Amino acid sequence: MEINRQQLQQAAERGLLSVEQADALWAFLQTRQAGTPQFRLTHILYYLGGMIAIGAMTLFMNLGWERFGGGGLLLISLLYAVAALACSRWLLQQQLAIPAGILATLAVCMTPLAVYGVQSMLGLWPANTHYQDYHRYIDWRWLQMELATLAAASIVLQRLRLPFLVMPVAVTLWYMSMDLAPMLFDPEYVTYDWREWVSLWFGLAMLLLAFWVDLRSRSGRDYAFWLYLFGTLAFWGGLSLMDSSSELNKFLYLCINLLMILVSAVLARRVLAVCGALGCAGYLGHLAYQVFRDSMLFPFVLTLIGLAVIWLGIQWQRHEAAVTSRLRARLPAELQALLARRG
């Protein structure tokens, strides 16, 4: 539920609360929302600048940096990390939690480069290996960089408690799932189909981790967002890329996407709804262009289905409070608390 100042003023005009109470409540809400990401120009500039800076030292680092050698890369990454952490702490003192979290994340994202510098100094990589390959190719030898990044993110997150720091954790876990596969299994079995299953199961595990983090969060900060995002993309991406050999499998795919939409409504996680809706649209496109390609009745039937969904929404709106109350009463106390926070 989004609340603006005009609504509070209208409530005061109707006598539901005094003008002083409305002003005090608005000041309280502004304080609570100060560190919460919102779709505002200020926050867009924060994240745009932060992602440019992080991308410059990770995704977009060119081969010219190899001239610094392992020792140079290690020194530069350490200087970047120390400066970013110092700026992050200063921003926290200024009550600017969002840019502080972005700079702390930049510091954590320097960890792979630092480890790569150490590895290069020790001669652990072939001459034709470059740091850019970390983001493009799957190789079990990147594992040391990933483990170090997880350790650094855990330490900084424990000290600063900034939700954006979970982002490198989610990305690193995703990288690790792909790099561990060739090491744990015979390479001849590591096919594209096999990687799709790895992505699916890893995504499901990350979603369960995100849900656990959601249950444990008590501060009001959203530490689970990035886990939900990458977990959903990994799970739904692996599921959608699989070759369905029958119409039954395709129908099961539709059911899973509908379940994702339902879960998104319960947990208030839009990424599940977006991917679920895309999956449903893909299935309907399959029906339109493959199964019922020459049927004149399909558009009419599809219209009726859409109207039925709207009617279902109307009925749910009328009876939502009663049904929700009865269902939540049967859930564990921790899950009830989570749903109450989500509204």
C-alpha cells in the first residue's frame, strides 16, 4: 500500500486523526523510507552510477589491465576496496544508506580481481587466460575467486547490514553453480540439457534460501530481493529452455508458471509474477501457433478464459479478507509474521 501526504491530510480533514498526528506520521514514514529503494530519479541515479562503477571494474575491464601484472592488479583492487569502504562508512554517517550500500558492494566486487592478481603472481593460470574470462566462461578454477567473494561479502554484510550487499552473493552463487558442475561430475555428462537441470535446481535452492532470509528478517530491510531475483531467473530460465517432448510436459510448464504467480501474490515478490506471466504467455503462444493454428474458435475461447480470470479476481477481492484470515491461521507463526509484514 502506497501512502502520500495528501491522503494523510484528507484523513485529518475527516477527523480520523489530528493535523499534528498527520504531520508526525508523515515525518515517521519519510524516515522509514529514506533507506528503501524507490523508483525515483535520485535512486535511479544512485544505482546507475553504482552499476557503471561496478561494471567498470568487473564486466567491462579490458585486456589493457593485464599489463599491470598480478601484483599491480592486487594493489589496485585493494586500494579501490579500501577507498570504497571508507566512503561507504562516511555516507552511512550522513544517513545515506543506498549509496553507502552501493559503494560497499563495489568494495566486495574487487575481491575476484584481488584473488586473480594473487593467482597470476603464483603462476596458477595459463598465459592465454584473462580476467575477462571470469564472466564469460565456465571453469572450475574460478572457484577460489568465488569462495573469497562470498567470504568478503559475508564479513562486510555482517558489519554494515546493507541489503545491496546481497547482490554479489547471489551472482557469485550463480557463477559457482556453473563452475562446480564440471568438477563434481564426469565432463562427458555435462551437456546443455544437464546444465539446464543444474540451473533449475540451483534456482530452486536459491529461492528457498531467499524465503528463509525473508522469514529471518526483522529490521524491515529487504535482504532477500537479490536472492529472489537471481533464483527466479535461474529456475525459470532453466525450466523454459528445456525441450518439452509432449503436450503434457508443456501443460505442466504452464501449471508451474501459474504457481509462480500465486506464490508471488502471497510473498509480494513481483519477479515471480513477471516470469510466471511470461511463461503463461509463451504457452498460450504455443497453443495459438501450433496446437490450434487453424482453429477459428481459439481466439473466442481465449477471450472467455481471460474474462473468467477477471471474474475470479472480482470474487477474490470480495472474499479476500475472510479467506486469507482462515488460511493464515493454519500457517506456522513465522510465516504468519512474514505475510503480515508483506501485507
